[in-house]
Amino acid sequence: MKQYKAYAKVNIFLKITGMRGEYHEILSRFMKVESLYDELSFLPKEQTTFKKNDFGIVGDFDCTTEQNTIYKAYFALKEATHSESLERLMQTHAIKVEKKIPAFAGLGGGSSDGATYLKMCNNVLNLGLSLNELAQIGLQVGADVPFFIYGYESANVSGIGEVVEKFDEELLKLETFTPKIQISTPKVYKIYRENFYNPIDGFEIQRLKQLSSKEILSSMSATEANDLFAPALSVYPKLKEHYKDGYFFSGSGSSFFRVKGKVSNNG
């Protein structure tokens, strides 16, 4: 069966721009990590132990099936399309996932898997959904899903993740490092809101949107580039033991990244 790649991403920078109800609005540069991806494929159920009415996921996951973004993506797609062929597909097939992107890592693995599943179903079943329509469905699954739906190498992502604007630039060769620290994104945001809340203004938003990722990484420290790094350090002090000079923090963590072979004096 054909395999589909679900790429990881890093946040070159991540800044809070305000609040929308209980949600934090952000501005971030997402960049695809070309060397790190999960691989998804449809697997006939007769090759598995799943029964016809089971939603089958084969893979090494740290969550229940009901918590899995692929499972959530299936129900969001079914609700949007009422497709009988989608139900038949999942009665006869499981989803096999070869996991390489660490979980709870700030690399978007779950969101990328969910987005890739939506695109697989759209292609295989000829559902005829546009990328914009898939992104709207994906947003119900997770805030980062639309970026992976569009498949851009680099993009400015804003709002609560639903505004994805392609950014034309060279795709950097990135290496990632993920400590074995499971980070709770809601907890990091809560500490940010209580102790670090300092949203950037419109002028800074426009300036950051126009800078290349190379310019960002050469002019900002890890703390300056990511508003969630300081709160994450305060909640998970063990992160300090893993931080290395020249690395940056992705999302709410726990992953660090840098441009391959690049050593800088950022701190």
C-alpha cells in the first residue's frame, strides 16, 4: 500500500499577540523538518486483529485511540462529508503509522498525522475537497492541523492557528533534539498567562512576518524567539539541563532545534 509522509515542524519563532476568549492568539513561523516524518498507510483489516466496526490504528502511540488525532480527524471528516465510502473504507482498513516524530515534543507529530490522514482519505476516496475545506475540517481536530494540510515548507501562522500564509524562503536543514520530558501545553500557556503575559504589538507583528527564518535565528536568543520557553523552563526546570547553546525551543516543547552544523552564541 502507498505510504504517505507526515512531516514534523518547528516554530522558528512563536509570539503571543493577544487572547480570543480562552485561547491565546499567536504569530509563529512554522517550518517543515524534511528529515523527520511519520509514514501512514491503509492496512487491510484481515492483516490485523481489528474487527469490522473497530477504528483501527496500528502504531506506537502514547494515547488511547479516542485521543488520537487520526481518530478525531475521521469523525470530523465524516461529520463534514457524510461519506458512506469513508465509513466503508474504515470498516475494511486500519491506519498503519510508522512513528518517528516524538510525542509531546512541540514538533506537531499528532497534527501532521491528522492532516495527512485527511488528505489520504480525500485522495483515495475522490472526495473532491479543496485544501481550504480540508483545513477548516482540520482546525476542529487541532490548531496546528491547517499548516500541515497546506503542505507549505514555511509559513506565517496566526490567529489560533487557522491563518496560514505561505512564506517563500529557503528550507533550512534542521536537526532536532527531544529530551524525555512530557510537557503539558495547557500548563505552559497557563503559566505564561499568569506570570509572563506580554503580547507583541502590531508593528512587531509586521516586522517579524517579513524577516526570513535565517534572520530570526541569527538575531534572537531562544528566549526572545519563543514566548513559551521561559514559562516552560519555570514549570519544567529539568529542561535547563538539556538546553545547549545555539539551540532554539519549538512550540511548548520539549524539543530543541538548530540549523545543521550551525553553532551560534544565542542563549
